[in-house]
Amino acid sequence: MKEASDDIKFLISDTPDFPEDQAHAIARRLFGIDGDLKFLDSDRDLNFRLRNDDGTWVLKFFHPEEDAGVIDFQTKALLHIAETDPDLLVPWVTPTKRGQPFGKAKAPDGRTSIVRLLGWVPGTDLHRVPDNRNLRHSTGALVARLDRALQGFYHPNAVHTLVWDIKQSPALRIHTGDIKNRGRRKLCEKGLDQFIDHVLPRWTHLRSQVIHNDANMANVVVDPAKPDTAAGVIDFGDMIHGPIAAEVAMAADNFGVRVKDPMNAFIDVALGFDSVMPLMEDEVEVLFDMIAARFALTATIVARRAVARTGSPEYLPHLEKESTDALDKMFTVGREAGTAMFRDALRFPARGAKGTVSTPEATDLKAQLKRRNKYLGKHLSLFYKKPLHVERGEGAILYDANGRAFVDAYNNVTSVGHCHPHVVNAVTRQASALGTNTRYVYSILADYAERLQATMPSHLNACVMVNSGSEANDIAWQMSTMLTGNRGGIVTEHAYHGITEAIVALSPEGVGANAPDNRERVASHVRTLIAPEVYRGPWRTGEKGLADKYAADADRAIAELEETGHGVASLMIDTSFCSNGIPDVPKGYLKKVAAKVRAAGGMIIADEVQYGFGRPGTHMWGFEYHNTKADIVTIGKPVGDGFPLGVVVTSREILNAFTEVTGLFSTFGGNPVACAAGLAVLDVIEREDLLENCRVTSEHMKSGLRELMARHDCIGDVRGHGFVTGVEIVSDREARTPDADTMVTVMNRMRELSVLTGREGHDGNVFKIRPPMVFSRDNADSLVTAMDQAMSEL
């Protein structure tokens, strides 16, 4: 392997020197071909175009210092491309008369060069056609296609020292002194130094393979019939094994000269490359520095060559100024802003570094809120006195814009954890293959329906796919009214089931159960049940017959609906009873209520948006935990780990009877990407045994929370089952007086201590602890510790 200093010798030693008449003779002797010759510019080798009636070729005399193994590497790469992508327009290798890939010839100066004959790639050089966005985009796409064809290829000489390899920036850094103009020299030094500081430490971690490494405007051709589309690639002399990101930088840099806005030109190339060979996040992070280093390297090499050797090719001398002018424009934008532009264009979300609880919080909240309110209005509610500006998540941790870590004990939407890699990969792979609707046949729709139904009782054997829990509940409500012929609905007081017009009527959150002054606020066709709240309800823990006492209220609701002529269509029940303050529901309560509703001709709709997918810990579904048979099950939020997906699961008989009348269809419901997310969630729950994690961790967490009661009188009750836990805050434990002010104070202080919880209950005084299913014992300990500290500071 040559040292970097050895390769720099190419800058100071002359290119091969074969007179034209000798070149004719060599072409005849080695390849049996002759014709018209035309000299082609090259910084390192000697090239001629050879043309006759049979075709056109490039007759190439390699630099005498060139290693034969490197030439063999280039030759075999072209042969590999011919196999993997035979339609890709690149040179083809013409063997010698003896069947060898190349021959040798001695020049008049006594130096010997390897000689190769390559097929001519027809077209017009890129720099000879007008620049435009499509040309830049197609250049990036063409180079990505070339790299895709090179995947899997390797050669012992793929890793070799090449002066035009930006990895050699440290070796070239000492030659910036050859740049006579002080301003240009400083720009180049900055470009090389930033590359050395920010990119080289990541070099071995970047995705790498054999790359072309020199898709400049003289090495990319366009079809004259399509002058805005890159068609072919020539000159594989700078090919190396290196990071894929470097390939994008090499293809982009020539588009940055002599333009007012080089960044947008670079972005067009990156977008084209990404459309064929998607870029990874760490690759996008280094693009700005790689392009800047390429410009700095170009200017430095040109200056070194001008000092060390006479007779530079015509295209080289002006590159010093053009490259440094482009560098100046890049640095005016800045590396952070430039990288953000790449990320935004390639649709990578803003993501800060992952820090710790001691990392300073993000400080741009005011500006973010101003933009949010400007474009979305002020109606969107926010958590916490000081809203949280989050940029990324991982497992049960959220990170703000500065990378500060927050333990997330509230989000059930990301049911198997923020950005679970299996879910992310499933969504990405399906989105890259197919995204359509259920008017077409695709296997993943039935795959998901079958897999989901396998987690439920056998009578729940048919699905309707929608996009949200609200839609699922709306359809379930339609089913119950149509098939029973009744219009009356029963829900618990303070229930919440969604935002459609029909379901808002079944969501009397904030409305008392049956108080005379509140009854008129409940829709006339809806009756609410007294919540089975045994901590502060009319019948409390320790009394006998609690389930019967609370279930008896269903008789009153049913009778009222029948008296008003509505009848009972269904009971819609959130099986976690979250909006009722997460009560410890008396065993048998829901089963008794369901029996009364069913006897009155109504259906049972189990709303599993909150409690489904294993959140009880002991059961996959809340209705199973309550030992109740559901006619219709609705799920939303956690179905796709944050991807929009909702499902109605019922019997074939109910679904067929409903759809025969309605002809139900949801354009995006059950689309392939959503189904991929849903399947991946089920995979993770099963493979990572998340029900068991929920059972064990929730017991550990509740034990810690109950221990806090001995130290903090403001805790009136700790209750719930699995990963839906409530902690009631009171001002008087004996009188059980709700204390929403203290609850909010503690919740906001916990947020400052980097633990996130929610708020629930009719009086807004109950901590709602509902973490992702990957919540760990350590996460639970952080929660208990933060609550303890916040309460101790009261």
C-alpha cells in the first residue's frame, strides 16, 4: 500500500508522453484496432478518443507510477457492473488480442505505462449543457444506480491511496501554503480542518463500499435528445472503497461553482441519490463537511500542481478560484444551517443529541410556540406549565431539542416505545414497496387481520380497518344502532370516546352523571352510569356487594332510554375507565352491566384504545380482564406505535349485516403501511414478552408509589392495574378532598425533574401514569424518586 506522500508524487511527475504516431502503432499491436485519434484532457493519465467505422473507444495510457493491481481493480469493477446492471451506460472493457484486460507500452522517455482500451460512452459532457434542477437530480440518481450496481463488489486494491480521496485531507493540509491568495487559503484551511475535526472521527462508522468517487461534470454525460437527464458515467480512475456519503459529495460539488445558491444545487443532487439509494442519517450529517472538503482539496491540489509541475490541463487552473468562491458561499450559510437544510430537504426530522437529565433544556420554546400559533392557531392544548419541545424519542425516553432526557410515563400512543426499530423498519420497508388502499388485493391486509384476531376470542373474527379510535368508535356505534334498531347509548359519567359528531355525544367528559343541573348537558339519546369509583363514590372499598350496587345504575339508564323511545343500542365502555380517574373497578361489575344491556337488546362495545395491547399486564385486552364478552371491540392510538391506524373487530355476522346496507369503505384504512406497523407492534409485544414486563414492572412501580403514601399525606389513593395507574392527590386524606392545585404543582415539578406524567379524573386531581409497554424498573424508580422529591418540596 502506498503512503499518501507517494500518491502526491502524481502531482509533481509528468503524465505519460506517447506521440500520436506511436499511439496508433500501440493500438494496432495490442488491440488490433486503429482509427482517428483525438487527445482528451486528463490530469493524471494520457487519453485518446479512437474512432473508426466499427465504433469508438478510449485508448488510455496510465501514469507510469500507477499500480497494476489498482488497474485490475478498476477493470473487474466494470465487469461486475456489466453483470449486475447491464443497461447502465458505463465503459466496457475491450481485451487485447491475447485476451488480456490490458497491455503495456514504453514511451520515448523510457517510462512504461499500462494501456487499456475502453468502450466509448456516447453523449454530451455535463458541463456543456444548461444546468437545471432535473439535471442535478438525475445526476444524483445515476450515481446512486452505479453504486447500487457496485454493491457486493470488492477487490484487494479497493483500499488504496488516492490524492483525490477526501480522506487524504490531513496529508494535503500542509500544502495549502501553495495557495497564494490569503483569503482563498484561509477558506481551504477551514474546509479541511472542519472535515478533519467532524468527519474523520466518524469515517469508519459510515456505510462504505466501492464507489466511483469522481462524478464530476467531465465524467457524466447526457443524451443530446434528453439534455436535462444524466445518462452515463465515464472514467473510473478515481474509484475507491469509501463512504457512500462521499459519493454524493463528489457528484454535488461541480454543481456548486458559478452559481448564486450552491446549497440548493447540492440538495438537488442529494435528493436524486436518495431516490434510488436512500441515505442514512449519519450520512446526511457529514454531507456539508464532505462537499466543503472536496472544494478545499481541489483548490489545494490545483495550487500544488501549479507550483510543482508545468503544463496543467486547461480545465485545472480556474478551479482554484471557482472552488474557493463556492466555499465562501457555503461558509456564509454555515455548517449547522447547511446540514439542517439537507436534513429538511431529505425529510429527516430535527433531532438533537441524546443527553441526560442534567443537560440544559432547549431555549427556543418561545420562537417555536410563536410559529405553532401562527400556522395552527392557539387552540392546540399543551402539557405542563412550561411546554416541552421534544425532537426525538427512544423506548420510554423523550429528548428535547437540546438532547435532555425525560422519562415518559404517560404515552400509550407509542405503545411499544418511541421509535421502536422493528416498527420503524417495518413501516419504512413497506412504504418503499407499496402504499395503496383496500380496493386492491394485497396480502398484508389479511395477514394483519388474521394476526390481530388471533389475540381475541374466536367469535371476534372480522375486521374493519380505519385510521383512528374515533372512527372505530363511530363505526361501532353505527353498527349497534343499525342492527338493534335502537338509538340509545350508555356510557359512564365523564367518559371520552372520540371527536366525531356521533361520538362527541357519547363523550360527556366534564358532565356529571345524573345531577339535575347537568342532565340537560347530556345528549337526549345518551344516559351516563355512575362510575364504579370505590374511593370516593357512593359505595366504597370495604362495603359488601359493590359490583351489584354500582351495576344497578344500569337498570335506571335502560329504563329511561326505553321510556323516551330510544331503546338501548349499546353500552360503549372504556375498559380502563381512565376518564373516571382510573378506579379499582369492583370485580364482576362490567360483566353484570353488560348482561343487563344485552338483555335489553343492546350490544357491548369495548373501547380498547386506552387499555388494549397488553396494558392490563395479565391480559391482552381490557374486556378479558373484566371477564366480559364484547360484541364489538374498537382500538386506536397504540395499534401502530404512533402510526395512524384504528380497527373495529367484531363477528362476521355483525359485519356482513352492516356492510350489506352501508357498503363501508375507508380510503386509507388498512393501507399496507399501516398494516405493516400493526404487525410489527404485535411482533414486539410477543417477542419482547411485554405483557410480563407490564405485570412485573407495574407491580414494582405501584409498590414504590404506595410507599410514598407513608411519607406524603397528599396521596389519598394509589390504584389501577398494569400500566394504567392512578395516584389521587387530596388536601385532607380523611375527608378525601380533591386537591387539583397540588396535583398540578407536583406534576409540573416532576416535569422539571425530567419525568412526564398526565392528569385525569373528574376533579383533575389524579395522576395518570400510562407509560409505553417497554417501561422498565429503572424508569419506574425514576418516576417514584421524582414524585417523592416534588412532594417533599411542597
